[in-house]
Amino acid sequence: MVTVFEYLPDEILLLVCLQLHPFDLVHAFGHLNARFDTLLCDYRLFRHINIDSNKIASNYTKYIIIYGRRGTAQTLRATVKCHWLDLSHFINLRKLILCRPSREQQNQLRTIIATTQNLRQLRQLTFIKFDDEEYISRSIMAGRFPNLIQCRYRDGTMNK
């Protein structure tokens, strides 16, 4: 008897998908068929996003946002300068780690902090090589992050 991957029940496919990186899921199953597109819309698949390579193309971010539904990501870790990464799509983050954020990301972050309530759920914030640490410090002290427990920049740690 021949078993085809596509014939597996959705519950089994979801368990397999939960073990894969979101970018790999989009690359492998995005726009394959309506069933897989529906499966990729499961909120659990895009809770933790790790961007750690320059080879990840900008269109993957578009698919992550489409399939991951705006605001479902709880953890975002970007360890490379991703000029194409739009932080405004990550509205319910609990953990944000930016290593050497690009100038565009720093400007986006300042705008998000100043004009929206998007990062109110943030509990852990980590920056490495952030140009304007004073702005973040003032925002923390002004209560912009009411749930923040820990903030780190560079090699030091600052606890609220």
C-alpha cells in the first residue's frame, strides 16, 4: 500500500508543520493547494519567528504575514540586518530580539513606540548595537511597555 503525504489527516500534518521553521513551511507548502493554504493559516505555526540568515528573501515575510495573520507572532528574533522586515506587522509580541537593527527598523520602532499601542504586551526586549538607547530608556520609564520585565542592550542588562 502506498501512502501519500497529502492523504494524512490535518491533525498529523499540523504536528509535522509545528516542527518546521515558518519560512520552510511557506517555501514548501505555500500555494500548493487550498488545503495546505488553509493549514498554513493555523495560528500556532507562526508564533515564534527567527530570522537568522541573509538568504531569507523578502517575499517570505509577506507570506508569513499573510499566513501568520497579523499579530499572532509572540517572539521575533532578527539577528541580521533585514531592511525589508516591517516591525509594524508584529503587534502582539511578548519577546523582541534585534541584533544590529537596520536604520529602517530603528525608525520603525521609534514610530511604533510613539504612535501606537502595538508593543504593550512586550515582556522582554533585547537590542544589540542599537543607536538610540536613550530613546528606549525614556520610553520604558514613561510606561510605554507596561508588561516589560527585562530590557537588555549591548552587553549590559537593565531591569525595570
